[in-house]
Amino acid sequence: MTAKKLMIFGSYAPSLVTFRGDFIAAAVASGHEVLAVAPNIDGWTSDEIRRLGASTAELRVENQSLNPLGIITAVRDLRRLIREHRPDVLLSYTIKPVVTGALAGSLEGVPRIVSVITGAGYAFTGGRELKRCISRLAANALYRMAFGRSDAIVFQNGDDEALFRRLGIVNSRQNVRRINGSGVNLSRFAIAPQPEAIGFLMIARLLKDKGVREYAAAARQLKKVHPEVAVRLAGYIDPSPDSITPVQVQEMIDGGIEFLGRLEDVRPAIANCSVYVLPSYREGTPRSVLEAMAMGRAIVTTDAPGCRETVVDGRNGFLVPARDWRRLHEAMSRFAEDPALAAEMGAESRKIAVDKYDVNRVNADLLEIAGL
């Protein structure tokens, strides 16, 4: 295949490495030139992207706002960058890059525009608060505009695709494809021996929609009967209207949770747990769950879009209703009372990760969709 120039555009610079690094490496290995674009590219991200054989460019994006003026500014700046680099393919992920990427790419005549939906996000995750309703209306209109200018629209789970079809955001005439999340590197996240004692771990941005409050409530109840069981939380406070506050984090710590903060490398924490928990209300495909599965950990997550894709209930973990800390507590208690269950289900998690979520297979699908 003829070598092409790929521009990959995300809203959070480190995600270009942590979520798209294997894809960038695969594109480079196939002989293509890759330019990774995001706002506020830090030194670590820049060094890692260069190590992968690609280059970087900064573009200012207000991640938490769908303000029209901000979008117009981002489209203008991205058009300038496109004219400078002339990519053959523009692949964007998360809502702001998807919208600005499709608009700028179509105006500048980029031959192929690929929009990747990594999750429906804040706007579509339940709730009827005024701010969320306004965000939903804006996201609906902006996605329609972007998808009308996209050559391929890629979803990571069937629930998000069904939602967008039901809302009329995508239609039967458009090229809609599906991949199994962003995949997981089975070598980097190798199976790890089970720890001697049962322990639970959750890794997430500290958002209400991630189920952090339910995890804390379940942990508090679990500790009353099993005070010896470790319940750990890793993550950071996110500048989102849905964010947990520092005061709430301290209350969780007071309730028995061991707070690990932000982790540069999650593997030691996963290796140190026997059960991985993610009580999220909605995901694209949760990367942290895939990483825990690859390392041979049992999973407790919600019977919610994106999350339910990762667990065969009763085989590699348990599915519980979203927003229900009591059912979450019941699932966690089963492992505390029967420690051998974690090892049995963890082995099944690894099998599912190998069969369904191998990053090499996922990247091969995405390269084909992008025409690379």
C-alpha cells in the first residue's frame, strides 16, 4: 500500500500515548507518516510520540466546553495546521476533536475523515440537570454536523451505536463501523500472580458518572464485616461539572478507602489487587477494565453500555446495576467470602482479553477503516 500521512487528533495529550500509542506504532510500522495533535503537549508525551516514530503538533482546545466561539477558533486553528501538513487521513476521537476535525477536514479537503466515538460521554449519561440537558442538545447537533462530513464513524460498543441511531445522529446511509475498544497490549499487560490476600481496586477520573460514590459506599459497608480487606482507589480530580470534590475524596479515605492518587504506571496496582471494580454509568469500552482482564483479574462492573461488553456474568466477574451500591457491595462480598473465586474468574478474564481485545487485532481493524 502507498505510504500516507495520518493526522491523529485527541483532546488530552497523554491519551495519544496511553490509548493510541499502539495504533500510532502500527501505522508507522506500516510505512505511514503520523502527526499526533492535541492541546498542551507535555515533554513526556512528546518524547514518547517521537519514540514511536511519529511527530507532534499542539492545537488549543477547550476540552470541557462546547461553546460555539471555542469551536470556531479550534476549527480555524486546525485548518491552518491541515494546510501546513496536508494529511491524507484525519482520525479524531472524543467529542471536541471529532467535531472540529470533521469540520476543518472537510473545509480543507482532507481525503479521508474518520471519527471515533470512545463513549457517549457526559451529555448522554442519564441525568436531567440543566447543564447536562443543554450539553446533550449541543452534542446532538454538533455530532450530526460532524458525521455528515465523516467518511467513517467508528463506535466501540453496540449500545452507543444504537443510541446514536435512535436519536437520528447517524443514519443507514453513513459508513458506521465498530471495533472492540482501543484494545489492550497483552505483552505489556501480562498476566500477574494473584496476591496472597483479597483486595479491590478502582482506577478512574474522579467523576460521579464513574461510580466513585457507589464504590465508596460499598467499601464502607464491606469494611464493617471484612476490615482486613484492602479497597483501593486510584485517580485524579477532573475539571468537569461531574467531578468529585477534594472534601468527598477525604470522606472516602475516612471511610476506609486507600487512595493511591494519580498513577503513571497502573500495572503494579493491578498486580496488587485480586478484583478490579468499575461501577461506571456508561463507557465506550473501559480501558482500565481491559488492562485488568489482561493481567488476569476478576471484574465487577455495571450492566451498562460499554461496561457490560467486558464481562460474561458469572464467568470472569459480576455485572451489577449502575448507581446501586448495595448490589455492588454484594458482588464484592462474594469475593471476600470466597477468595478462590477471584483466581478462577481472573483466568477467564485473561482468556477473553486474548480472544476479543488483543490490541493488534483492534489496530488492524482501525487501520483498514482509515484506509491505511
